[in-house]
Amino acid sequence: MTLSDTIAVMRDGKVVQYGTQHEVYARPRDTYVATFLGKPRMSLVTGTLERGPDGVAFVAPELRLELGRAEELGLADTHGDAVAAGLRAEDVTLGEPGPLSFGARVQLLEPIGSDTFVELEVGGATVVARVPPEHPVAVGDAVTATVKPGRVHLYDAATTERIAR
């Protein structure tokens, strides 16, 4: 990504997505591209969408994220409700509760110098958060994780294609 102006991600000899580094990284077309680019890979959590009068929520075991109104997310009613939510480590923080918070348990710490990647277990799924190296956290800790607003990527579970803006 550091040596190019544009990127073509290929799978089985076919271009899956083509665009600038930012376009491909920030809006992966499908789960293949989402997990292909980035270190660590994007975390994918399988669940469902619940539509209510106040908006749409992503729901998985021990995890509920209130995402907002379907129109603001670019979701159409024609999309199936079985989805995968994609979360990048830099979009998941620890410690400060917010509207997109969930409880989790620390499984693994991966210090890389400038940051520490924290693997979290929530309802059988693994989500990775990125924290400063001095962040006080240990394996086995129960923590509150929060996703930055507007940073949940949604993919159709059957087709693996992106379903939200």
C-alpha cells in the first residue's frame, strides 16, 4: 500500500476491487478484501440485523451495536438480515463506554512497540483492538470495548458483499 497510488486486489485471477489505497482500505467491497488488507486483519463477527423504530442494530451472542437509521447507513430493506460486521483494530478502543460499547474478555496481547493489539473474546467471536503500549490491560481481564461511530462495516453473510455505505 505504501508504494502505489492505486491498488488492484485480485482473487483467483480476477480483480475484486480497484481504487486508491484509502478507498480500498476504508470501504472494502467484500470480506475477502476486508481481511486481505491491514495488519491486523479486520475482525469479522457473524450476526443479524434487527430493524426497529429507532434504527438498525447488529446483534450477535453477547454483542449488540446500535448502528443508527437504515437510510443513514445506506441499507435497503431488500438485504438479508444475516450479516458479518467488520471491525478494524484502530476503530475499537478500550475503557470508555459509548453508544457502541460491549463487554469482552482479553484473550491475547500483542505488543508491537508503538501500539499493542488486544484480542478480545465476545460471545465466541474474536475482535482486535489497538491501544497505546502503556494501556493497563492483562490477559483474562473483563473490559469494555467501544467501536467508533460510523466504523462498523456490514457484509451480507451469504454473498460476502458490502451492504452498507
